[in-house]
Amino acid sequence: MTQPVVRIVNLHKSFGSLEVLKGVNLEVQRGEVVVILGPSGSGKSTTLRCVNHLEEPSSGEVWLQDVQINAPGANVNKVREHIGMVFQSFNLFPHLTARGNVMLAQRKVLGRTQAEAERIADEQLAKVGLSDRADHYPSQLSGGQQQRVAIARALAMDPIVMLFDEVTSALDPELVRDVLEVMKELALAGMTMLVVTHEMGFAREVASRAVFMDGGVIVEEGTPEAVFDHPQNDRTKDFLGHIS
Amino acid sequence: MGHPNRRRTLRLFSLAIAGIVLTCAFATQAIAMTGAKVTVDRDTGGQLTRFTFAATSGQDEPVTRIDFLFPEGFDPADAKVDVTLLEGLKRLSTSFEQSIDPQTGVVSVMFDAPVPPKSNYLIQVRDVMTPIAGGTYELPVQYTVEASGTSSPEVRSVSGLTFKYNTPPREEVISRWLDSQAWVKMWNSVKVLDLFLKPQQFVRAVPLLFAGWLMSLSLVLSAFPISIMGGLGTAFMKMSKVPPVRWLASIYINVIRGTPLFLQIFVVFIGLRTTGLRFPDYLSAVVVLAFNSSAYLAEIFRAGIQSISKGQFEAASSLGMTYWQAMRYVIIPQTVRRVLPTMTSEFILLFKDTALFAAVGIFELMLRSQNFVARSGNLTAYVVAALYYLIITIPLINLVGRLEYKLAQSEHGVTAPTGKRRARGGVGPLSGPDFDATAAKHESR
């Protein structure tokens, strides 16, 4: 077996006296699309945010390939360059156009030239179907369009893994499809993805593995078919029963 | 070349001539009026002026008549003459008649009886209209000495009597013109208008207060850029992860915001001076203003930075940006747009606060208007000062409104219909709990 892209070992995270993660172990292989499911408060988003150190783990290890991101003295910014993240609330930079959003980190973090950054930005915006919106400001774009710009912005950094944190939850239903379409294409192109979502259809269709979390631990994991159609754990059954 | 002897003769001859001329000069001096001078009681032209002629007559000069030959442009048509004569310390009561020739500008004083020699003359010619153009003028004076024995009456003259005044400034001319206008008299007959909006005082105050306005403006324009730097620095200190740095910023901010600017001015201008530290007034003033304003701007900036959603910082971080890169390229540009209205308000407050420097003798707008009022006994200068302040503040107040509107528009999307109403209502994007500090300042000042 090759080296996993992301490896989480016995991850614990507490916010004050509240223990959110109680020992999470997870490995994501190259090209895998892992979907994390679970009721709210189960720790799925926290797990995702620990992967690029937006949350600092209380204990345990988080590895990106051969670098431990939560080791003391680790260059977190350097590691983050290789991890793309898309947020529920888009978090586009409102003072920059769509193209400007995609270019900024390329220029300042990767040190690409203006021309190169612009070429890549236009390329990525074309991929998410927003070539004609490149000069628009975020406030002039719909939620779905903003989220696709956010995906383009992350992809422009040539990440080795993409994290999606409930990226469709803030969208109107009719806009969800466009975003999921982009994510699906990305998956088909072989991108390694770790996805927290409530979109069961997407999970079933695209995921190579589904993980069910509850109470700060992974309760069940397996192929989407196995987890969705033949859940072994009672809590999984209960959860799936509630949403479908 | 001539003969040596002839040359000597010539030299002697010229010496003799010079001697005679000199002797004659001294002789005339001895018998003529001495200590003659002319003074005027106004320092600008174009107005009724009193000319005072003072002189002492010579030993053999019983004077019967004195003529003042006013130069061209001077109008003595309505002049009145006062005469005071002293013989030693004794006042002479000689009656006289005056005559005026408006064509030639000659004012004559004819004594009924000859004035005894060696008398002191003090003659005042009042209400002579002077030409407006300033400069040095000469007033030739002639006097007639009574006939004695075989000699007939003799007219002697005193020359070289000069006086000078300046051309009045334009506002002075306008003000005098206003004095003569009927509508101005009517206007001023209303007591309130006369006290607060007297046209004559208005035109005088405008140019006089202009320098003060420039001073106030220059103080605030020098201080504000320093405040922006200081405020930004302090804001970052206040958000520092290192507790002592944070405490230091907090102490500074709280002490400055918790004490009156007036007190801070006194500490610097009077307190520091008694300890022997003395800086130029202007520098001290700029430093106090900058120091004061930095504390307020620090809170404005801090609140502005913290009002940017945490997601912005996370998005920047997740793209691999460092803390300072995220600040520089993502947070600060958004903050600037957000704090621009509040910053402008702070600028307005600071500009108005320059008035406090009147108390320590900086000649800014307020002190100048105060002086003007004290001198004229009329309050119009305060109204002029108010207008000078408003010239700056009203456009800026409008600007704040427009900036808030634009900001609301850009943050809520161009299509959002709520933008305008929210901006007008003063419910800008910054009016969260974070901005209570700023609101409190508006009330307390």
C-alpha cells in the first residue's frame, strides 16, 4: 500500500471542557473521495479543520503525506499551500473580482508572475464554468457562482488534497446542483477529496468511501453501498432513517 | 591748466561763497520757525484725518497768518481748525479766523492780532479727506510775519514737513463703504444683527481669521497622518498575542480616551514646560493631537479589523498566507473601506478640537476670533469662525454619508434594495456592538 495523502491518528480536540473529538483515526489514499457523514455536533467539520490546522488538535497526529502538520515547529503555512479548502460560507475576498480572488494567493504565496497567475485563474474559472464572470465582484455573483469561484481559487494552488466543508449547505436548492457537478468532475479527474456533506445522492454517486461519525468518533466506514444500504451500527441506521 | 596763483584764488573764492551760504542758512534758521512737524491721526488713507502742526516761531516773528497748502488729492473743504498757542507755559487766547479754498486746497488761519514771537503753535486741521493711496506726502506751510518798521509783511515758508500713511486694505475700504450705505444702517439697527452679523465687522474678520483657519487646518493635516500610523500600530498591539504588549496598548488607549484633550494639551504645554522641556508650540500641538487621535483611531481600526468575518482570515490562511500576508492583502483592504466613514468622522472631531489650542496661545481660528471680538466688542467674528469651520466640516459630513451608502451597497450587493435606507438611517455595517466605543466618543465630546 502506498503512503496515504492524509493520515489522522488518534485525534482528540477539546474546546474548553467540551471534548469534540475523542480519538479519530482516518487515512485517505491518493485519488480517494472520502465523504464524512453524521449528525451536527458529531465532529466532522472539526476533523476536517484539523487537517489544515485551522483547529489545533489537543492530541494525536495529523499527517499530510510525510509531514506532520501539528508537530511543534512545523511550517503550517507551507503545508496549507498543498491543501485546498472550500467553506460553507464561501469566504471569497469581497474587495477582489472573481479573477482577483483566484490570483491573490498564487501571486503572494506561490510567487507566480502576474501573467501566469492570470492564465491559471482564467483556466480554473473556465473549468468551473465562470469564464464570463471573471471580472465580477463576489457581491455581484450568486451563492452557487461564489462557491464555484472558491473552488477555482483552491484548485489554482495545485493542491494534493481538497477539503470540502458542507459547501452546499448555504446554497439555495437550485444552485446546489452546479456546485456538485463541479465537485463530481473534480473527483472523476482523480483529485483526492475529503468531503463533509449532507448530500446523500452525491455521496452515494461519487464517494469511494463513506465515513459515519457520531459523538466525536468514527462509528462506521466502508463503501457508500455498505454504509448507506447495509449500515451495521444503530446510530448510523437511526441517522440515515431520519434523513431519507 | 591754469596759472598756480589763479588756482589758489579760485579755491579761496569758492570757500568764501560756501561760507556766505552757510551763514545765511544759519541766519535764516535762527529767525524762522523751529521744531516744525506735522502728524496725522490715521495710518491709512481715504478717510477724514486730523493734521497736527506743531512749531515754535522765531525771535523776530510776530505771525499774523498761517497757510496750509494741502497737496493735490487732499480735500480740506469741510476742515475745521483748532489753535492752541503757548508763550512759554502760558496759554495765549488769540482769536482767529479760518478760511478754506477748496480749489487750491489751502487752509488759512488768520490771527486777529499778531502772535508774539517765540510762541509755541499747535494747530489741528480736522476732517481733511485724504487720498486713498498711501505713501509719504509733504505739507508745505507758509506763514506771514507782521510788517515792522520799514519792512513790509513777509511771507516765509516751512518746507520738508512730511507725513505718511498706508493704503488701506481692501476689507477696510469695503467696510468704510458699508458704513455709508443706508441698508447697512437699517440692518444694524436690529440689535441681534448688529451684534452677530454686522457687515462691516464681517468683511474685516474674513481676511483676519483666514490665517487662523489655515493654522487649524495645518495642525490637523499634520497630525492626522501620524495618527493613522500610530492608530494602526496600536490596534495591532492591542490584538497582540503577547500580554504585556496588549496591556501597554490598553493603558495608552484608556488613559487617552478617558481624559479630556484639554487636559492633555495642558500637560504638554504647561506641565512639560515646568520640567524644563520646551518644544516649539506648533510641534507640541501636532504631537498632542496625533497622540490623542491615535488612541481613538486604534479602537476604530481594531473594531474594523475584528468586524471582518473570521472566515476571511481562515480562507486566506487555508491558501497558505501568513498572518501578515492575510492582514496586508485581505483584512486591511476590507477594513479601510469599512472604517473610512468613521475615520472621516474622527477627522472632523479632531479639526474642531484644534479650537482648544486657543487656551495655550496657538493662533488658530478660535483664538483669532476671540481676539477680534475682544478688540471690536462685536460678536460677528464668531460667526465668521463658525463659517470657516463649516467650510471643512459640512462637505466631510456629506462625504461620510456617501461613503456609508457606498459601503452598504458594496457589502449587501448592488441589487440589495435595503442599502440606501440603511445608510441614511445611520445603521451602517459598522454599527455592531464593536463600535459602541466610537459612538460613545461622539456623545462625550
